[in-house]
Amino acid sequence: MRPSAARVILALAATAFFAGTASAQVTTRLYDHVHMSVPEPLVAAQWYHDHIGGEWVDGRTDRLLFGTTRIMFLGNRGNTRTPSAEGSIAHLGFSYTDIAAKVDEAEAAGASVTTPVREVPGLFKLAFIVDPWGTTLEFVEDEQHLGFHHVHLRSPDPKETLQWYEDTFGGVRMNLRGRLDGILYPGNVWILVQRGETFPSNEGTIDHIGWRAPDAAPTLADLTARGIEMTVAPREMTLPSGMIEFFYVAGPHGARVELVDRAPDMR
């Protein structure tokens, strides 16, 4: 039996709907790294290795691995960077079993304590320090999630900013301990956002944050189709541990965001 025109129209409409839905799906990406801007990368990396944690990675001593997340240190060529606290990438969070001891250790090594250890009911114990180069770090006692814990962004509109990251990099939108709206990414890294006016991350001590892009070309095509601005075109770099390809896009309120295509065995 020949299908009616109405049935054909309904079938085409359904096909278009599901095609549109599929094309709108967002790939959840592995959180990859943080890049810091400091005058002497090797000195800063050694300080973090000795007092914050991590292990050397990529055959270099200017970058550390926390689980699957790298923290890398980039020389700022004498350009003074603004302390991170009010930047679009405001601070980094690390979780330990005893933050009082960790705060004492960091302070003895040259950090400034801006918020002594306190317990937030229903959340966990926390404290804030500023490292010797101006980056704010939050120490928390989240025993279910030790090591590199979160990236805290700053935005005049936190909900809008979280939505951008969810729409761009996927992740699981949920509340941390039922208290803080955020996104949890593979690699066990939270993205959180606090409210406030801000400045671009490339003016601050935390230059940019990054996600993994297993295939750089199709990832870039997908992001540009979504209207996301590419700020640095794809390029390759050879490390002692292998080749990577990377590019940059513009995040909300001046946050600089990198996507990296690295081999899976490059941890």
C-alpha cells in the first residue's frame, strides 16, 4: 500500500527531529590540564611537586600529573600577571586527608594563608592559600575525592557560565555534596563557578584550562558549528613522550580554553 502524504510528512518530520537531536548531542570530554603563568616554570613546578603533590610527566620537569590531570607551568617572559583570585579562572582546589598539616606546610614554604581552616556544615573542612606566584589554592578535606579536586571559575552569571561548559564539553551537572552547583568531568574534576566581576585569564596567573579532544579536526568542526570562537588554530608539538595536537577557543568572560589531542597511553 502506498503511504499517504500525511504519513510521509510525519515520517520526514520525525527523521528531522531525531537528526537534529543527534546533532545537538554533546560529547562528554575528559578534563585534561591547567596551565599556569610564572616567571620561572621549573622553580614553580618543583614547589608544587614538593608541597602540593603530583608526579613528573611527559619527560619534563615543568609539568605534574594529578590522576589524569596535568598542571603545567608556562614562562611569562617577564610580564607581570595579576593574582588569580578575581580572574575568570579564580582558583584551583586540592583535597587532602589533613588540610591543617598541608596549610602549615605550604605557609612554611612561602604561601600566604588567606582563609584559615574552617568547617562548612554539610560540606567539608576547607582553607585558602595563595602560592608564591599569586595563584589562589583551596584545600579541602573530601576523603572520597583526594588529589586534584576542582577548578573554580568566576563569572557575573554563574548559571550561564556553567551552561556554556555543559553545552560545550558535556559532563554531569550536579551539586557537590548537595550544596554547590557544578559539573563533574571524567578525570574526577569538578568545574564550579562563583559570582563576581572578572578579567580575562590570560592576564592572570592561571592562563588557561583544557579538555581532551581525541580527534582535533572533527572536534574543532563541531565546536565552530556551535558558534564557539577559535582563538588559536590547531598546531602540533613533539614532547619526549610523543606528539600532541592542540587548539584554543574562547570561553565565557575571557576564560582561555585549550583542547588537546594526545595519545591515550600518554596518561
